[in-house]
Amino acid sequence: MHTHPSRVSRPGRVRLAAAAALAATLALVGCAGGGPAAEQAPVELVDTGAELDQVTVAFPGSLANLYIGQESGILNYNLAATVQEGLVSQDASGAVVPALAEAWETPDESTYVFTLRADAKFQNGDPVTPEDVVFSLQRAQDPELSPGISYYLNNLASVEKTGEREVTVKSAAPDATFLVNLSNSGALVVTQQKFWEEHEGKVGTSASLLMGTGPYQVTEFQPDSHVLLERVDTWWGGVPKAKSIRVNFIPDANTRLAAAQKGDIDIAFNVPINQAAEWQKISDMRVESMNDLSYVGLLFDERVAPFDDPQVREAIALSVDRSAIAEKLLRGYGEAATAIMTPESLAQAFDGDAARAELAKIPQHDFDLDAAKQLIDGTDAAGLKTELTYPNTGPQLGIAAQAIAENLGKIGVTVTVREVPIEEWLATIGDGEHGLGFMWYFSTTGDPAEVNGYLLGPDNPNGFESEEAAALIAEANALTDPKERAAKLIELETLNAEQVVNAPIWWGKSVTAFSNGIGVTDYGPYTFTGTWGAQLFAAEAK
């Protein structure tokens, strides 16, 4: 899912000083030649069948809390995914599949009756009960206890135990996104009621850790340092091949690269684009890029003048050269966005080319500095000075920010670009003080309404109020036909474009480095929001 605090990138549901970012920008423009980065020769792996003693994973940011309800960036989701489960999960293609619930029925369009697995256990060996599921879902819905995910359960009407292994969940209104939000990649990670109460709800800390039902249990957590995961024999899906996983928090890109060069890293998340070539040179490592269902765009807080003026917002949108950013600055590790939702999120309705064609029909703000200058000169924003922050976990955002700032300077808008820690960046989103900001959002569910529903719906971070937008979201989520739903969401995206509520810039790709001694089954966009620890195996190159 989520920034909404939930899936906003927290790499983790998102590092350069301004001068360094500018230097990187110039270097990338000079070396990229407008084309994509060179691809590494594919490596064919075979499973040796051996066990792995420990797999070392490098995260590009640190975590302060492991419970996604409290801290819900994408790295928090990645970590929790192999520790805690929901009633359902998603497979490698994004389809909803059983998790703690072995089956479910939908007697009507707003009712879901789940049958829990008889062998579902917590990592302490205790069985999972319907009471634990009810308790967990009620806590996830509470905005004070779970501010990072409660937003996604606004449509939850009730949850109750209705049998020895049965839980019935009802939505207030029909909602195509409801089922997936009962997964660990949505808003539900089932914990034990006894564990929560013993720790007075202060879970996910170094003192309390987590209690879940996944293949790995957290045994050690040092914020700003590492997390240690140990495999368990209580998971209904079997015993994983890797005995333990150590996740090290290494925010500095150069430090992370040096550790990989010394052979101290088996898997590295979010390899910086401008370092991809260096990672590809590391012996016995492979670098793979994958569409990560992420969206990057400019967010305008309409509670902050002059960003309440649509003419100002349009002028800024026209000053963003999306194609140049995607082709030169991102070196092919991103695609110029024509909408908030990605083509891949529309896969049930259209194939890739058809989805792109549909999204291209949405009104666009193509790069045009002359038109931008005319617009800004006709407002009270002439001579505007503002700030654009980006998280230290997203150096590519810093590179793009410098390019955007340079263009805005040409129309008389002075933008100070500032790199900040991920936590500080998250706090600026929708704070009513920062009128211009980045939105970096990783969709964990892949649902086409996840991101635009957050950015345009009730309680959005833009201060945008629109009964029309709310109605379109509700109508789309009540539809079950993929093409009808896509058409309604394209109406929503058209509204966004016409009022310039958000300015899309690019759809992203993640760049991940793997040791050739480590294989991952079913590697895809949804791998790291599933029980990925159980998918690791000892490998050797053919």
C-alpha cells in the first residue's frame, strides 16, 4: 500500500547534499546519453537443496518501529511481510490467495466469511484464534493505535467471531479493494491479543518486538542498526531454507556499496540508479530491475498559498520535463508518468500497451516553460520562494529535484532543494506548511485505486476537497468489472489533471542486488510484500 504514511516510501510504505545532487545530475546527463543503463548478462541459477545459515540483507534506510500500524513505509512492509500475515495474501502476480484463512465465502457483496487454518499458529506455538483476528483488525482500524494503516479500513463496518474457526467481516459499502486490505500488504497483520496486552500495545519496539504467524520471528531489533530474524517451525507453510536473516540498516549508499564489494551483503534493496553500474561489476552478484508499482509526483498542499491557485500549480507542472527525467536522469529505471496509477495496476483490464494508451488520453501538462512563465506572471506568485525536500533514501528524487528547481528558476520561482531523513520527509507531507512536496508512494496491493484514492479521496494530504472525487472513488470501488472500474478511475485521473491536484512525474522501478549464492522463487513486483524469507534458497550459477 502506501504515503499515506502507509505506503509512502520509507525505504523504506521512501541522500545527497544539494551540491552533490547537482553534481550527480550533471554526471548522469553526461553519461546516460538519453538511453537506458546497460543490462547485465542474465545469470541462470539452480537450487542446490542446501540450507543457508544466514542471509544478510541491506536496507537503504533505518526503521524506528516494526509495526506497520505505527510506521508504515515500504521497508516496514518488506520487513513485516515475512514475520506477520493477514487473512489473505498476494501471490507473485498480485492475485489474492489464502493466508491465515484457508478459504472464504462472500454471501453478499459486503460480507466475507473466513475459515481459519486449523494449523495456524503464532511463533510462540499458540494457535491462532478468531478472537486474535478480531482483536488485530479492530486495532488496525483505530487511528490512534494504528495511524499508519487505519485509513485503509475506513470502510470496515464490523468484524466478529462466528464459529470455532470462523470470522465474519463486513464492509460498510461494496468495495473492490476491501479483500486485499485484509492482507499483510494491505492493512492487517494478525498479532496475538495476549502479546499485545502484555506490552500495553507498544509493539514493534526493541523491547517488545513482534508476534506473528509468518515463517520468521524477530529475535533482535536495534533501531538505526539491524533486525535479526530466526526461522520457526510453526508456520503452516513449512520450514524455510535460510536459518536466519539479518537485515542491516545502511542509509549511506557508498557504505552499502563498499559492504557489497567486500562480500558482506547477500541482498541489497533499492540500489541507487547512479551506482547500478558499479554494483554490476561486483563479482558473483547480479543486479535486477523490476517494476515496483511506485509513483513519484509533485504534491501541492492547497492549504498553503499560493498553491491554492490552480494557475500556479499548472505553471509548476508545465515546468517539469518528465521525459528528460525518465530518459536521462533515471537512465531508463523509470517511465514518464501520464497518470497516478501505473499501467501495471490496470492489468486485469488491459495489457501494457493498451493501458498506456488509455492513460495517455488523460489531459497532460507537457513541458513548456514559455507557457509556464505566462501563467505564473498572471498570478501573485511571481518571485515565489519555496522549498522542496526529498528523503535521504531516495537519491534519484534529489537528482530530479535539482532539475525541476533549475527549470522553475527560469520562470521566476526559486526552489531550495533539501535532503532530509526519511522520518522528517514523511512529517512534511500534508503538514499544512510545505506547499510543494514530493509524493513517493509504493503500492503494495497493486490495486489501481490505491494511490489515486489516497491522493484525491477524503483525508488526502493535499487539502483537496471534492465531492466529485469522493463519488468517483466510491463508484469505482463498487464496480467489479475491471474495464468499467478502469474507466471510472480514468475519470478520477482526468479530474486530477484538470485541477492539477497532483503532478505525476514517473513510474518507478526498483533495482535490487543479489548474491549469486542466493536464489528467490517467483521473483516479481510482489515478492517482497509476501513471505519472501521462505522463498530464499541456496543457489549456484550454471
